[in-house]
Amino acid sequence: MESMEAKLPQNPPRKTHKLVLCAQICLRIVAISTAFAATWTIVNAKETVVVFGLQFDARYTYSSAFKFFAFANAIACGFTSLSLMFVLLIFRHGRFTPSNFFFLFLHDLFMMSLILSGVAAGTAIGFVGRYGNSHAGWSEICDRLKKYCDKVTTSMVLSYLSVFCLVVLTVISAGKSRQIMV
């Protein structure tokens, strides 16, 4: 059994920590960028149409789900920016302790949950806006507000990308927080 362990190549701990931290930095930058872009896109999604001589205006502020979506992305963008600074400090000072990774795990888990709940609420309202609900008597609006619906859809896709990055970060941080330092 000992000869089997001797044959396996051992990665230097410093090198693997640097690789994990570089992945964390890149994923955090992508998560921050996509959350910021999703927020920016939903906030700037506005369209006005005239139907039968009446003017209709569509904005994200008219839906509480879209407001929650925008604020959830903005909050997650801000806090993930702070966690990026924390990761850079870890990288600079070489403090690769499981407790640091545990704090990152908790942060990533909370931010992922926040963005996921916001994008779920936005997707539900966006689905009703695009396809309507004949049982409730709601007609679709995206046939009249094409530009607005396209911006909302783009914002949702960007937010789902941010959720994906935060899920990967959560898994990485959870794994590193359980490792015993040598």
C-alpha cells in the first residue's frame, strides 16, 4: 500500500492553492461582470408603445419581481466584489487556511441563493409576459413590447451565468474548506 502511494505524483500544496485561487479570481470576475451587466440591462429596459391611441409604458419598476431581480443582482455584485478583494488578500499574504475558504463558501452560498431567487422571480414574470396565461386571462405583451422583452431575456441569461459561476465557486470553496493543511 505504501509503495502505491509513493508511485502517485504529489502536487506541491502551494501550486494547487495558487491554481485554485486563480480559478476563484477568474470566476469571481465573471460573476461580478455578469451580475453587473444583468442589473444594468434590466434597469435600462424601457419601452413605450401606442395601442389603439393609448400610450403604454414598460419599465422594470412596474413589477415587484423585476425590482427584486435588479436589487438582488446589484447586492450580489457588490458583495462579490468585496469577496474578490478578500481572495486577493489571501493570495497576496499566502493565508491558505480552511477557515478562509469556509468563509468564502458561506459567502458564495448566500450570494448564489440571492441571485437564484431573484432570477427565478424574474423568469416567472418574464414567462407570463412572453406567453401569457389563458387560465388567468393574462395576454402576452411581448408581441407589442419586443425590445423590452428582449432586454429582460438578456438580463435573465446574464444572471443565470452569474448563478453558474457562483455554484462553481461554492463547490470549490466547500472542497478547500474541508482539506487539512499540511
